[in-house]
Amino acid sequence: MSKLCHVTIAATICVATLLVAASLSAAQETRQSSTSAPKHSAERQKRSTQATEPPMPSATAQMPNQSSFTPMASSAAKNQEHRLILQVNSNDAAAMNLALNNAMNVTRYYRDLGEKVRIEVITFGPGLHMLRDDTSPVKARIETMALSAPEVSFKACGNTQENMHKAEDKDIPIIPQAEVVRSGVVRVMELEEQGWTYVKP
């Protein structure tokens, strides 16, 4: 074999070796890039999400400050006016005194809380005797209450007063602490429609 043949064979082997080495290197790079791609993609997605999502508020920021509502609630309660109707429609001294007891108890209760209250004692039918100047068994007590408890007012039914006038054929005097309204029942209805609380002792 000539020297030229030896050189040609050697060159061919070198070229083949370089091609094999290049192929192996390319295959290795492809595997590395395919393995690392998901990781880099996940990291990019995470950074993108962090950039677009607003920060979550802290638990302290989410929970309202309850102490800030307390003064407001207390102030609202003190400004609220409680309103009560007490009805008397029987000529019974015990029922009349019970109504006056209820009126004074409610008045004292809200006074102690520093809250406002208005109470109307409304009489009609036989209960008008409670406010009649000539027959009331509780006239002296009402006179005292008018001075100590201005929150309590008294209403006498005008219809009942007129009927008693016709039946007894005389004027029916009403104590000065009371006001005559046209109808006791209608007065109860009107106050209830305005949100007053109704109680019959």
C-alpha cells in the first residue's frame, strides 16, 4: 500500500471521529435544554403571577376594629327615644296603680342608662275614671308623678267623656295633668302606627 493510501485512510478516520463527537455533543445539549426548560418556564410563570396578583391583605387589615364601633353604638342608643303606650280601660284601682308602676319603672330604667323615653297613659271606657277629677282613686299620685316624671303624659278619651256626660247628666271634669283626645282607641292606633310599643297592664 502506498503512502498516499495511508494518509487518506487516516484522514477519513479523523473526520469520522469528529462527526461522531459532534453528534454526541449535540444530543447531550438537546437533553439538557429539554430538562431545564420546564424549570425556567415555571419560574417565569411564577414571576409573572407575582407581578400581576395584588398582595393579600393581612389579617389585621381584614378584621374591622371592633372598638371603633363601640362609641358610635353607645351614642346611637343614647340618642334613640323609646316610646311606650300604657292602656287603661277598666275602673279598677289596682289596674290603674299597675299602669303607674310600669310607667315609673320604665322611666327609671332608661334614666339610669342615660337614654330618652316617652310614655303615654291612655284611658277610655271605664278606665276614664283614672283621670276624672271627681272619681280618680290615683289623682294624688298622678299629681306627684307630673312633677317627678315629665316623661309620662296622660290622655283621656273625649268620646268616653261625652258618653259619661250624657249618662250622668253632668260635666265630667278631667284632672289638669291630663289632655283630652277625641278618641282613646284611635290615639293608641296612631301611636302604634308611628312605632310606639303597646302594653296593657
